[in-house]
Amino acid sequence: MGKLKDIDYKILSELMKNSKTSDRQVAKKIGVSQPTVTRRRARLEKDVIDGYSAIPKWEKLGYKILAFTFVKTRMLLGPEEQHKADHKMALKWMNEHPNVIYAAGCRGLGWNGFMISVHKSYSDFDNFIVRHNGEIGPTLDNIGNILVNLDGSQTLKPLHLKYLAEALSE
């Protein structure tokens, strides 16, 4: 697609605020024609937009815990094949657990990988971590967790892309 134009950022901003917004509504909000929005949106969907997702109110779906799990994988001095096999096993494990909503490599504070997962109870989380440690544990040197109560009053700013959308449209 090349470099994004200002109009692309404006369209993305509107879609990040509400992906159900019609091309006609987007066009009206940003002051261009509906065919222009339709054409630009199609290009964005091909090259920039990874997908459309609703952001649920997790507690309404019965999820009580958002877990950030940090790992330090073992550092291999041996063959690269073992490192690739460990990575493949971890990737397979993550994909088999739909409550893992994001996982990636990272750097900092001694960690080199992390995942974000949602759980219906502490018991659910505990069983999840026991399975994780049993199946992936041999590839890890260390693991740490931060648990967030999704049902409490501690949420200061709910997870949503609309905040970033405001910055994109500026």
C-alpha cells in the first residue's frame, strides 16, 4: 500500500472507535465522499487492518481475571534445532488455549516472553498455569504472573482502541 495518507489515518481512527461505523457515516464524519472511504477502506483491510473484533465487557462474559504471565526461556548453548523446537511447542500450546489473547517475545526486567490470558476464576487460572508449567515448563528458567481483577473497582481505564484512535486522527 505504501505510505499511509492523512485520510487513511482518519478512516482508521473512526474504525478503531467503532468498527461497525458504515462507510457513509465515516465519510460524513471526516468530510469526504462515501466511495472514497469505501475504496480506501478496502486498501486498508488488505494491507493494514488485521481484523475486526468486539471488545467485550469481560466480567459480563464471566471472566474475573486478566493474567499477564512473564517467562524467561532457557538459554540454549546447544543446537539451534532445539531452540526452534521449543518455540514451535510454545506456539502450538498458545494456539490450543483460546483464553490466551496475546503472546509475544519481549525484552526487559529479565523476561523474554509473555502472554495475556483471561480466566473465569482463580481456580481456572491456577489449573491453566499448572498445565502451562507441566507442558512448557521444561523450556523455562523462570515464570512470573500479574493478576488483574476484572470484576473490581481498580480499573482506571478499560481496554479499548478508541484512546489510540484519538491520537491517530490528530
